[in-house]
Amino acid sequence: MSSAHRVIILLAAPVALTACMAEVAGRHALDGGQEQAALVAEPSAAGYAELQRLVTEGMHGAPVVLAQDVFTKESVLVIESGPGRPPLPQPRLDGRKTQAPVKFQLVMDGEGCWLVRSADGQRWLLQQPCKPAVEVVE
């Protein structure tokens, strides 16, 4: 093996190892209390109402509007604040959103399906069934 091939292998090995570790970290086994990304298994009106209630609670009571297919295709939900309404007649001049988006993730473990607020790890147990999310690696 030439020295050029050895250099390429030595440089590529850490990249390949890191990629493999990331893949394993993204696919936790369900045993031992480890979590993995999840999706709603059986979408229903009652399940949607439960998610609406829990996300509103997770947003400290702020009203939110969720899509009917929330958590059926992706395990992550990011909520950005809408434009504020200034008191009349003063117009809002800055045009910027001052609050960071709030990220929620649906996960499952050996105990059930959980809605997790990423910023602080607060979690709510769902009453509806979930299934493992299949991540598409590109």
C-alpha cells in the first residue's frame, strides 16, 4: 500500500467513525429506557386534541395552531412566535422577532410516547400510540 493510500485511510477513518457514531446515536434501542424519535401511529381527532393541549401547555398557555398531520411525518415541531400586535396607533418599527423559536420532539421509550420541549427537557406523556420515526439519511 502506498503512503498516499495510507494518508487517505488515516484521514477518512475519523470521518467514517464519526458518521457511524452519529447514526447509532440517532437510533436508540427501546430497551434500557433509551429514547428514539417517534411519530403518531394512529392519527385521530382525539390525538390531535391531545397534542394541541400539550403543545399549548408547553408554550405556557400561548395559543398555537397545529397542522392536522402534526407529528405524522416528522418527529420535530418548531414553533416561532407570530408578529406582535402593537397598541394602536403606534406602529411596530423594528420588524424583528425577539423570541427564539420553541422546539418540541416526539420520542418513545419503554414507558410510552413523550412530547419533549427541547430547551429544558420538560416532557409530557401522550395517551396515544406512537411508532419509531424512520430517519432518511442522505
